[in-house]
Amino acid sequence: LTERDAAALDFVGLLSFWDSSVGKQIRAHSSRVQREVPFTARFAVSELAAMGLLPTGGHEGAFSLPRSRGEGGRRPDEGWAPPMPTHVTPLPSSKEGRGSPSAEFVIVQGVADLVVFGEKEIWLLDYKTDHFDAAELPAKVREHGPQLSLYAEALERIYGKKVTRTWLHFLALGRTELL
């Protein structure tokens, strides 16, 4: 770590997380923990719509996951980017022609912050750096929930195991929420 990076870390908050119930569960499986796990997965447009990841009123053109903006129009975690679905590409189908809505798909690329690969299951934890009032926590969990659903589904497809635990950890509040 550089001096600047170290100065930005909340060591008390990090220690608090690793001493929490969730942190202890993860530490108990430390040999199975991987951080910054990249993934690429294909999703039908209808699947993304079911997860709440598409704007209402159609799905033409490019998509991006919902991101709220803070003061000044910037996210507090501006350097972070969620997986960004690319353009919708129509595929030919034996039943439907090229360009039909059910033939469209999106390629999603992302990086899961922390993944525990068990023998029969996967656990997923995503860190959030948002700074907000504790009263906003339920709304933030709802806001980030679809992203974690997408991550979980992608990991299940890639690794052939169910994601049985999914958590959001809000660093600024020191709170971990099970989804």
C-alpha cells in the first residue's frame, strides 16, 4: 500500500467487520476466499428485466445499472463501476426471427469483491463505500440488491453452485446486511 492508500483506509471499521459474525464466518473459510473475482456472463434481456435492471418503458439501445448520485452529481464511490451490460444483440432462433425481444441478450462483466467458494455453495459479499445517513440504509439495500442478484446469478452459472449467502457491507456505517 502506498502512504496515500493507507491513509484512506478505515482500520477500525475493517477490524470491526472482520470481528463481526459475518467476518468470523468468512475467516473460518479463509482458504476458500477469493477477492476481486472477475466474471463475464450472458443474460437474456427478459432476465435482466425480471431482476429490475432495465429501465421501464422498453429496452432499446445500451443499458446501465441504476446508480444514484450524491451531492454535486457524483457518487461517493466515483472510482467504482458496477458491471455494465453492453448493447443488446439479437440472436437468430429456430422459433423466432432475428431481432425478436426473446432472442436479445446482454453480456455482463463485473468483479465480485469477495467470494467464498465452498464445496457445494458460494457466498458473496460486496463492499459499498457510500456515505449516507443510517436512516437511508433500507433504501440503499434496495438500490444495490439487483446488482447483487445479478452477481449471484452470474457466479451460479459460471461455477455450477448455488449462491446461498449474499451480503452487502456498508463500510462507512460499519453495517453488513444479508440479502
